Amino acid sequence: MNLDSTFRSPPDVSQLPILHVEALVKSKDGIIVRTDLIRDGVTKWLLDNFVALSIGQEISSFGGLNESYAQDFDSILVIECSGGNLDTGAYRLQQVELDVQAYQLHTQPEQQSSQHTQSLEGPADESDNDSRARILVLPSIDLDGLWESLQFDLPIQSRLLSAISRMVSFSVQRLGKWVITWNRLILIWGPPGTGKTSLCRGLSQKLAIRLGKHYPRSKLFEVNAHSLGSKFFGESGKLVGRMFENIESLLEEEDDTFVCVFIDEIETLASRRDRALNGNEPFDAIRAVNALLTGLDKLKEHPNVIVVCTSNLVTALDQAFLDRVDIKQYIPRLAARPVYKISKDCLEELGRHGIIEGACFDVVQITPNDPLQYVERPAEQLILPSFNEMILHYKTFPNAIPKLLADAVLESEGLSGRTIRRLPALSLVLYSNSARYDIRTAIQALRMGIASETQAKAEAMVEEHSGATRTNGQ
């Protein structure tokens, strides 16, 4: 064989980077569209009509596409490119493998009275009006946009989505269970308020879209871990066991449906058994952990399920549970860049609704010999520069709006993501009485809100430390 000719041959398609494209199909009064047929048509149309596509590119005009398909589309969006080393945001279609997924958004959750959730409710005298599980048909309109709203300083989202998608794709091949012993169990852990719960819900939505070729239907089975505790001795283990029986029943009845099981704050069910012996009801807690581990072991027999859990207290988790976890992803506290982006998005959202007046910002030089000048102008909408633009152009102007926002971001260090996301609107409610605000007033109020939250957090930590000291001294 001629090695030179081998090296010059076109690359195998399987070795090309994969460009992921999502095609949103219009929802029409409950009519289900054959997305598999549309997917193939869109793939051919893109290859015939485009030389290159860019990440984030949205296509809303469908000239040349089969008319029966074109009228079904809302938009086509280029999501990301995985598996390659290309640094640019634009990709020639000859140099990538095109992965198009067409999907519809479902508007209604599965009925809570279905047989899969009904038997989880327990005895009537024990009911606390909280459902122990919720089943949501995916992709869901309730979760639309959640994934895109998340902000992390590292590419956590793309890494998780890519890895879990491949994990499920491998499992479809029915790998030998005594050879490949993974559990498709993912643990997302880190401090409170860092976006773990939202990440898991958004991940389930994206997986439902990404895995559409393997599974035409998908569901989110969200477990309320706190409701599985019982005031009756020995009942918690039975409730956990019953929950997994219902999940197994769903998987067996719908083996062509991808199911994402989501358990928030898993430490409620998987606390360390050696520590449980010192509790008030040690054997009940141990039975619950045992039931959880047994249920997880049974679920791995089904290739169409993954289990995603979150925890704020990873050191409190039972070692046998941690040993079963395949992917452990730490979510750190937010750094300056994502906090700036969250604050920017929140302020611009308030601007779109007329609560904050529109404005735009620039740095100009009138003549080559003149110094740079900061310029602030009224506008129809509030448009704030990105974090990178702030660093490059506005950092040297201490009173510039982008610099003031960056200063507020630095002052918010240590606050949780959920606090940061609510403060732009909450601060206006608390520290200003106007119905409409200019951006400078809004940032001033935001900094007051940050100062108040920071002070409250510091006082809470002092009180917690004092309480621990008193307890140890007794």
C-alpha cells in the first residue's frame, strides 16, 4: 500500500469535527411532525445552499427548501462544533460532519396522576401535598432558553453535553455489561447557588434534542428527594424502592424513549451510612441508602436512561454511591466574566421592558492627536458592551457605565448565582421609587443591593461561627 496516497486521501467522515445544528419545528395544536424526515431534508438543503456556517448563526429564511418542510420551521440555529481543534467560529461544511436535529417543544407535562407517579404518593394520612416525582415530556417549552441563560467561566456545558451524548450512544450498542461497568450516573456538585439545578434541567433538554436520532421521544423524571423521607419507621426505604420500580416500569414500557432521571440534593438519600448510625433513626436512613444503591444498579440494565444528581455536600455522600458515579463535575462559584454577563443580561432585559432607559456607549477619538473620549448617548434600547469590550475600551474611564458595572461585579464576589441574578431588579424595588430609571441610577441601586447582601452574608457567617463555638463549649 502506498503510504503517501493514504495520507493524501480525504479524511474519514467519522474523524471530522461535528457541527451541531438545531432546527425548531413549529408546534401546531398538538400535531406531531415527523422530525426524522425533516432532519434529512434540512441536512441536504444546508449542504446544497451553504458553503460555511458560523456558531450562533440563526437561519429564518428557507428559500429553496421543500415547501412542505419550510412552512413547519420556526428557526435553524448553529449550536456548537465538537470533536475538532478548529479555533474559528466559522466552519466550512466540507471540513465538518453536519449533525442536524429537528425538534418540537412540548407544552404540557405528563399528567401527574399517571401510574408512574401515582403509586409514589404513599398513604393518604402521610401526604404532604408535595408530589414525589414529576414527569416532563422533552423538549419542553418550560425549559426553553434555560441552557442558553447559564453562565460559567469554563466550557462545562459543552463538555458535559458532548460526553453524556457519547455515553448514551455507546450504550445503544449494548456493550457487554460484565466488561463495561458504567452506570450512566452523573454528579454535579459545588457550593449553593452556582446553577447546578438549572444546569441539570437544561442538560436534560439539550440531551433530548441531541439524541433525537437514537430516541424519537424523551422524558425528564424529576425526583423530589426530600419528599421520600417518612415519619413512619422503615418507610423511607420502601418509598425509595417504589420510586425506582416506577422508573423501571416507565423504561420497560417505553424502551424507545430516552429518560433523564434528575435527583436534586442527592445527599438527602445518599448520606454516609457510617454517620447515619449516630442519628435518631439510623436503620431507616441506612435502608434508604441501600434502596437507592439497589435501584441504581437495576437502572443500568436499561440503555435508554441516565441519572443526574446534584449535591452541595459531597463529603456527606456515601462512599458506595460515589463509587458508582461515572462523571463528577464540580461547579465553582462564578468568576467576574460570567457575573458581568448575568448582570448585563438582567439590566438589558429591564431595558427591553422600558424599566431602564435605553442608552449606548462608545470610546471615540475626534482627531488622531486627541485623547480617547468616553461617549454615552440615549438609544431606543439599552446596549451594554461585553466583558471583553469593557476590558479593552472602558477600563480607563472610572465613571463610564461599563466600568461602574464591572466595579459592581467585583463587589459581588462570594454571592451566589441566584442572588446575582435577582439583584438588578430587586435593588430597583428596594432603593429607588421611580417608575423608570436611567442606567446610572440602576447601577447605583445595584451596588447598594450588593452591599446589603454582602453584609447580611458576613453577619450570618459570624453568627454561625458563634453558634458552633457555643456548641463545642458545652
